[in-house]
Amino acid sequence: MIGFFMLRGWDAGYDVPSLGALFDEDFRGFGLMALTVELSKVICLLRGATQVMYKAHPDNIPSRSAARLGFTEAGVDPVTQHLIYRLDLHKRQPAATANDDAR
């Protein structure tokens, strides 16, 4: 396995799902996160979601590609201090590319 992703929150009643992803360091930089975001967008749209949320620890260097993938900063979680990003699914986004993943 080189990585995985999940969309969670629907089963707990949240309208905005949270995207989580983890990839083996040897496979970063090949566009897997861009592909994951595109697939997540399709799944979310099919389920009627209008946004996707993504949280990341401030020291998480790969998460800095969130803006290039269409996410905008939406604040800081007061409990965990993680950065919160949101992606508006109805706003036209530039297509993500393999170069958008951080190594």
C-alpha cells in the first residue's frame, strides 16, 4: 500500500465532509494528492456536499499544497491548533496537476 484517503463526517451528521489522506514519503510528488482531491470532489458532489474540509498540523509540509489544490484557509481548530482549509465545490477551480503535490 502506498497510501489511503478518507472522507468522513457524513455518518456523524456533518454536511461538510473532512478529507484525510496519507501517502508513503517515497510516493509523494507524483500527483497522488491532486488525484485524491479530484476523486473526493466527485464523491462529494454525488452525495450533495457543497464543500470539503481539510485539517492539517501547522508543521505538515505536504499540506502546504492545499491552496494550489483549490483549498482556502478557513481558520484554526481551537482544540488541536490544526489549520483548517475549505474547498467550495461550486466555485470553478483550476485543474490540479502532478506538480501540485509537495515532496
